Amino acid sequence: MDILFATSNPHKFEEAAAFLGQRGIRAARLPFEHRELRSDNLEEIAREAVDSAYSVCGKPVFVEDTGLFITALNGFPGTYSAWAQKKIGNKGILKLLSGAGDRSAFFETCIAYHDGKSVSFFSGRCAGTIAEAARGTSGFGYDPIFVPEGHPQTFAENILLKNNISHRYKSLLEFSKSLEP
Amino acid sequence: MDILFATSNPHKFEEAAAFLGQRGIRAARLPFEHRELRSDNLEEIAREAVDSAYSVCGKPVFVEDTGLFITALNGFPGTYSAWAQKKIGNKGILKLLSGAGDRSAFFETCIAYHDGKSVSFFSGRCAGTIAEAARGTSGFGYDPIFVPEGHPQTFAENILLKNNISHRYKSLLEFSKSLEP
């Protein structure tokens, strides 16, 4: 089965294509520069984006939107995670959390899939904490500062672990199951 | 002359109505809950918002969009200033700047006015620095941490000064001049 993944982010595409490939689903990238909706809701953002992507390509296509939600920062950077990463980076997040007692956070991904008729959603969440300092070089974005629950390493220190427990993994798993004949 | 100001922010309305009132322009508030465009450009955001407001009220109406742009943070929080204020507050901005050599920043306001035929823009900028700690209780938002260039006090410590030199003042001044018969 072939499917399009509309994304401007090559890292996201690589992670998703590798996962889906193992399940016999061949993903092609639809380069997609799209102005996202301004919203605090991942599903709402993904919904609008996949409608837009489908109107461009006219073929079954999915998008995903991911955010890092930090408890002590009222959910910041949330749905603006990519933007905040560009502006203040992991260094900024660590500064914001200096002295914070609660370092809990979660990543959440929402996949929206347009099959030509309707849109389905597949969400995945990964709970954890924000490390005291950036560690590791794998992955991208906030991976060097995110420590998944029950593990000592950051995502960037253990990319194999990331790819088997992450928010993106979980949402892709549900999504791939839905595609099974 | 009567004019509508479409805004969800009562503080902004008060500042603008007081200023315009002194110049014989009576501003009424159009309560306006609007999903802003996701953009790094104030004028683009204001343009879309005033078109939307005009489509609601069908009368001459203006909107304004304001951002605080901090040099050391690559322009953060910029066009997302209201959102960032809710999430991380002035405390968060001060943390982000701890140890920063460069504390320069500017406020910018862009007014977009729809006169029923076309849209005009009026921008105002106020340069300054971010204080080491919050001071003062007047104003709103980032006023307690913004020190305008050439003055020792924050906007929140000297609201009269703010109302005579601010980004909003400058943009309102240009706007009011354009309305003179």
C-alpha cells in the first residue's frame, strides 16, 4: 500500500516512513509548506492541515502535529513547539525550568488521515520529564531534553527506545493498524 | 466622528479610547473573539483580522496587533506575545534572559483600519530594554519589565510616560492624523 505523508519536516518523514515500511506501507513525502491554524488543540490543527493537503494532492494523505506540553509552564510550548524551538531552543526551556520542582511533561502526536472520503485521527502520548541538561545527539527538536517515564536516558541518547515508545510511534501504530486489510 | 475598535482586550480598548477621545474621535468597542492568523508578521495578522471584523460589523472599524520582540531571543515572543504572557508570564521572560548580555527589545503595534473601501496601516515602535526584575503595577502584560529607551522607569511604573511615547501611542497618533478632515 502506498500513502502520502504531507510534511515540511524531513525528520518526521524519516521516522514515519521507517516505521510504516516495516509494516508494508510505503510512504512518500508530499512536501507541504502550510500555514498552520492558530490553536491550542493538536487535533484541530491536524484536521485543518489534512483537509488542505488533500485539496492539493487529491490522494489519500496524512499529516501529523506534535507538541511538547510542560506542566510547570502551563503546557508551553504546546502546539507552538516547533516555533519555540527555533526561537529559544532547548537552552530556553531549561532556563524556564530552572528551580522548578515539577519537571513533568508529555509529548503528544495527532495524526489526521484523509482517505478521500473522511478524516480519521490517531493520537499518541508519551509522558516523561525534562532533563536538567541536554544529553545526546540523536533525533531532533526537544529529544535531548526529554526523558521518557521509566527510563534513565533522553530520547536523543537512545533513539531506538524513542522509536519504540514515543508519542509518534504510538500514533503511527494505531494508524497502521487501521490500514490493515 | 465615531469609530469601532474590534478587540477582545479591554486594556487595549481603554488606552485607545482615551487617546482618541482627546482628539474628538469617539471609539466604541466591538467585542471581537477572533482566531488570529499564525504569522510572524504583525501587518499580515492585522490585515486578516480587520477584514474579518469588517465582515461582521459592516462599519468603519480598526484592529491592532502588538508584539514584544526581544533581540537575544530571536524576536520571541513576537506575534505570540499575548499567548506567551499567559503561559510563562514576565517571570518566564526574565528567566530566559538571565545571564544575557543583550537585553534590548522593542514593542511594535500595527493598526489596520477598514474604512469600508480599503485598509490602511499605522505602525508604531518603541525601543527599550528588559528590566532585571518586574517593577510597577500600572498597564498590563509586559509593561512591568519593559524600560523604554532614555528613561529609568518601566512602563508599569510610569503609565503617563507610556501613554505618551509607546508603540500604541505612536500608531494611534498616525491613525488619528489620517482621520482629520
